[in-house]
Amino acid sequence: MIEVVDVYYSYPNGFTALKGVSLTIDRGECVAIMGENGAGKTTLIKHFNGLLKPTKGVVLVDGDNTRDLSVAQLSRKVGLVFQNPDHQFFSETVEDEVAFALKNFGFQEDEIKRRVDQVLERMGLKQYRQSSPFNLSGGEKKRLAIASVIVFNPDYLILDEPTIGQDYLQKCEIINIIRSFLREGKAVVIVTHDLEFVVDLKPRVVLMSQGKIILDDYADRALTNLKILDDASLLPPQITELAYRILNSPSLEGILDEHDLMEIVKPLLKRG
Amino acid sequence: MSKVIEVKGLYYRYDGMDEDVLLNINLEIERGEFVLLTGASGCGKTTLCRCFNGLIPHFYGGDLRGEIQVAGFDVKKTPIHKMALKVGFIFQNPDSQLFSLTVERDVAFGLENLGVEREEIKRRVDWALEVVGMKEYRHSAPYELSGGQKQRVAIASVLAMNPEIIVLDEPTAYLDPKTSLKIFQLLDDLNQKLGLTVILVEHRLDLASRYASRLIVMSRGRIVLDGDPATLFHHKLEEYGVSTPRLIRFFRQLEKEGYSFDRLPLSTEEASTLLRRIIS
């Protein structure tokens, strides 16, 4: 479990990015953190693996205070994929980049090879194993960043904007990876602006605005609350907005995708 | 109407690769079109855009065969610095495009390099910042701006050069949905009011397609679909690795119920008008 208790965080320049955030994430949970640029989303997830320590308040990972553990210790449990993968890479080849954490964690040579092969195949990067990470396209870099974290199978997978630059099939693959982590009882936290991606996953949604959590609820309710979405600089899902336009209903709860709306519209269709 | 891009039988292969990444591209774009260009990763859309401003072949080298005319120039024979005046580029991450200490300096940079006169630079910088709604930030440092503001400044620095075409490669990838929508509305404005030809490369079509006059889908180096988005969405774009907006998926389900729509809706406004006609 990750427990964030009344956390404040101020950057050295004095900007306070988190203003009293409390949040608990259990194993097996899928949580999407959404909100406008600068809301504090990335600052918050950097607390999960100890990259940042709270200015005030505490963060506990499986009961341990992140202040008492090094980033290296925490990283084994909490795998964080950065938004901008260039910040993450330092190896000369794609293969070495993916193997790096495994070597650090002391895995056996043949196990490293097996896992690296498997994950490169899965992320569609096999043909680049000898390439430099910096020669990949934006979308490929993003998948390499994900590969180099899922390869060590952390208990908590934290993804910052995983769908940027990804096409339809690659997004489907990212959804598959998230679901397989969840099936194994692991937690997945996603920071994203990609609303339709969130509609596919239907996770618990944490909406942030100006350093605070303004809503923490399941997608069915969170993404159909037009007022609060507006406060968080988000647009409603297309289908929710359409439902709002045509239904004279005070509640849009649960109307997120085309199937949800079809169920409601079907009995209203004129036969002609 | 005059053609601003004319491509005939274009093939391209990067140095050191053994396959063509563009295969027999034939394309005519009229001045003032708003083109949405999409396709799975690796389909060749970015490569094609690099041909529009001469990065291919002049920077990337490789083997470019066929004919390509952009803004009246033969791309193969025209140096990049000349093409850059006609074709402005905007990338995913505005941080890769801004480097000066103030917004104003960033927007003026290209003009200074060209040796444009001071007065003219000032006039064009003022105008470009006004158009993108960033005039009051002219003395700000780019790093103080939000992602959406940075992208506006990047667009202003391209506009200041007075190009005929603006090419944007996923310009809203890092922006929140509301800010993204505002950028698309700005592009729509530039297109409608200035008659600027817009070529927008996007994976996500839900927010952008309502502004496009034309949708082009590429797959494995070829153009596979090309037309009005409202009718093109009748095709199964998923087969080409392109995601279909949920509104369209909903209307496809209605079609399974026996309804038919000549034009599929690109916005919830259009969708609600269509839907009201068939529900009681």
C-alpha cells in the first residue's frame, strides 16, 4: 500500500506544488491522476519512489516511511516511468538500457537475457536492440522507458503520460500491460491527459487542481461530473458530453463509452 | 484555387535502410486546406512531412525519387533555408523549439537571421504575438510559461516568418485537454482568417477532426484513405492502426440498428442534432 498523508511540497524556488494531499493506493488498484498542466500530478508521483521527500507530511510504502529508504531501495518496488523518456536513458544500446535495472538488482545473466528478450518483443522494440536509445522516435522512446521498468516487475507501476506518441495498437498493448499487472495484484498509477484512454480502463480517478486533490472517485462518477471536470481543465468524454446534450437527466453517472450510451438510447429509437 | 503542394510518384528510402518508407505518394493540397494526417507509428507520415520543408533530402540525405513541388519550389533543388520561409514546423514538445531568454527574442530569432530590418521585425513580432494571444507575455522567459503558452509562442515564431504552410507534429501531446482544444481552435482561426494551409499530424482524432477539411490516412508508406473526415470515418480506420473517435463508434452502432448517415458527426453538437432526429 502507498499512503500519502497530508503532504506539502515546495520546490527550492519557493513554488508550492502540493498543498495538503492525502491518498491511499492499495495493491490491485488502478488509479488515474488527472488535472491541468501544473496541478502537481508529476510532483505527487515522484514522492512514491522517494525521488522527492515531502516538505511536510509523510509518504509510506508498505508501511515504510520514504524518508528512511533510498530511491534505489524503493525503486525495486515502485517502478516509475517518466513523462520525458530522455531524462531516463543513459545506456548505449536499447538492450543495455532494459537490462540495467536487472543487473543492478543482481539477477542472473540468463534470467536477464530471457526477460530482456521477452519485454523487447512485447513492446515492439526487438529490431532496435543494438540501437542507441536516443536514435529512437518519440513513441519508441516512450515504449523503451516502459520496457525498462516493467522488466523488473515492480509491485507498483507508475506511468507518467504513457500514451503520448502511441498509435491505436500500441495503446491497446499498454492497456494489456496495465491489465496484466492488475491481474497479478499489483497497483498501477497513471498520470494522463488522455481521457479516452482512461475511459477504456475505467479506473479510480484522482482529479488534481492547483496542488490539491479536488475529487477522488470511480471513473463512472468522476468522469461524468461536468462541473468538477471543468474545474480541473478537463473535457468530458465525447459520449458523456453527447449524453448531456440529448438526455434531460440530472445524472450522467456511468455513461462513458459508446456501449453505455447505446443501452440508454436503444429503447428511445424511433422505428422507421 | 492554387496548389500549394504537388507530389507525384514519390518514393523515399533513408540512408542505410533496405526498404522504401514512402511508396508512390501522389498528393495535391490546395492553398487554405486544413489537412489532418494520421496513421500507425512508422507509417511514413513524419517522413512525408520532412519532405515538405526539404529536410528530406537536404538534411537526412537518402534516396528521394519522384516529383515534389511545395509553394512553387522544386524541393529537391531548393535549399532548406529557402523552404523554411514557406513551410513552418511545430513539434510535440515546444521546449525543443524555444531557447531565448524572452518570448519576444524567440519570435524575432528567425527574422534576425534573415537580416530583416528592425522596424519590420518589430512589426511582425507584434503581429504574431497578437495573433496567438501572447502579447502580454512578450518580456517573459519561455521557461516561466505553461505548456500551452509555450506552444503558442512556438507557433508565433513560425507565423512571424509569414509561411504559406504550417506543419504540426502532435502539437498538443503534452497539453491538457482544454489547452489542446484551444490550440486546435487557434489553428482553425489561422486557417480561416489568414488562409494558412495547415497540416496537422495526429494520432488522436477526437478533438481535431472537426476542424479538418480533409483527412489523410497513411499505412506502410502509402496513402490509403484521403477525403472529407465526415465520410471517411465510414471506413474501418482501426485496420490501419488508427483509433476511431467514440462518437463515430457510437454512430456505427446506430448503423447496425438500421440507420444510415451520409456524414458522420465530428462534434457532439453535430451528433446531438443527428441523434435527436431518430429518438423520441
